[in-house]
Amino acid sequence: MTHGNAHVWHADAGLVARYADGSLAEPDAWSLERHLESCPGCAALVSRAVRGTAAGTVLDEVRRAVLGAAPAGAARSAVPVGAARSAARPAAALSRLVRLLWAAGPAVRGAWLPAVLLVAVGAVALEYGGVVPGARALLLAIAPVVPVAGVALSYGPHADPLYEVAAASPAGGLRLALTRTAAVLGVSLPLLTLTGLLLPASGAPAAAAWLLPGLALTLGTLALASFTGCRAAAGVTAGGWLCAVGVPVAGAPGAVTPPLAEQLSRCFDGAGAQGAWAAAAVLSGALLAARRPAYDRLLRR
């Protein structure tokens, strides 16, 4: 390796040659692969070296076979370039969407997404079906733990059969966890907030009042997961939240939703409450950043 300073290095010819012929130790190979993500020069050097190996020859043959399966050159040339590009855009967009959903992790691809939809539809049905007046309070009580459940189902060997492969890749570790968390938040935040807007207030906080608490609990789960693993961390944060809002109203006489709405108002309403949740989110994010290396050691959790 050649070094520019204490934090920047580039691959030398010997390192590249050992990587290309497969003799480079796995930890060094992972380090090199992570470096190639941000260094086009070294990436080009490694690409040239790999092309000269037996594996490179096989890859070239596969590439030619794939290109040979495309329409004939004469047929392609008959299509104007502009028209070809226009026709390719929907296919490219669909391909990007498929890759995004796959990268989003098991939660968005699996049973978690139908469960979130069931929560949203169920809240509307309970309210307008007259079964549980004040269903917004129930939705707001559950909403902050929905992303937490998605995080628990998105990262870890219990959730992803390819976890060890993904975690050991250059894009693994905390980056992979954050990518899947962003996908979970991207689904649950708008869906549950819009559902809350469809429900009458009935004394409950605003439909968007749960956003900061949900973010804080999610970041807290990720930070705690660096010590305990995702499942245990999700159990602690989700269980703590449900106890905080459920226990004080468990013994209330009559309907559950009015005292639940009052408890949620104490947790959500006002600048003080929201400021506390914002501070909790910032502190959790800072702890998560400090604990980033721990995510490289979570292969068995």
C-alpha cells in the first residue's frame, strides 16, 4: 500500500496482483474493496488486473453472451437514438425501483409492510365503523414502535439469510443498517401520518406529533443495537414506550381511548415535549456515530 497521509492510502501493484489472483487475505481484501468505492484510480487499476486473470476471461465471455442475446445490431440501428433512450427510461426506472426494494431489506420486502398497511387500514375501519371511537389515539400509541419493529426485522442473521454476506461487503455495517432504516422510515412515516390525518382528533395530539418520538426511538434502537443486537434493542425501546403510554391508563375506568389521548398529549404536545424528543434523537444519533465500528462486529447477533 502507498500512503498519502495517515487516513488516505492507495493500492500498490503488489496488493492489486494478490487481490486479482485471490491470494490476498480476506481482511485486506475487504479493506481494499471498501477503498475502491471512493477511489476511481485504484478501481481502474484493480479492474485491469482482474481482466488479465482466468476469472477476467470468464467474465468477458459472460458479457459477450449477454450482449449477444440482445437484438441484432441492424435492428438496433434502425431505431433513432432519442427514441431508444426514451424507451429505455421506464425500464431503467423499474430496474432502479427493484434494486431499491431489494436493498431496503427483509422488512419492506416481507411481512412487515402488509402489517403496516393493516395497522393503517384497521385504524380507519375501527374509527368509521364505530367500533372504537377515538382510534387516532390508538394509532399514535402504536406508530412510534412501527419503525422500530421494521429495523428489528431488517438487520441481523435472524431476519436476512444473506446477512453475513451483506454485512461483510464494503457497503455493510452501519451503512447497511442506515439504508434499511431509511427505507423503513420512508414507508411508515408518510403512511401512518396520512392515516392519522384521516381520523378525527377526539382530543388526541396532531397526526404528525409522533414523528419526532418515532425518529428518536428508531435512532435509540440503532444506538442500543451496537451493544445488544437489533432484536434486544428493539424489544427494550418498543417495550419501554408501550409501557410508558399503556401502564398509566391500564386501570382507568370506562373507555381506554380518552385517558390514552390524555397520556399521549403529555408525551407529545408542547414545545417542551417535542424539544425533549428532538434532544433524544440528537443524542442517540451522536451515540450511534460514536459506536459505528461496533456494527462491524455484529455478525453473530
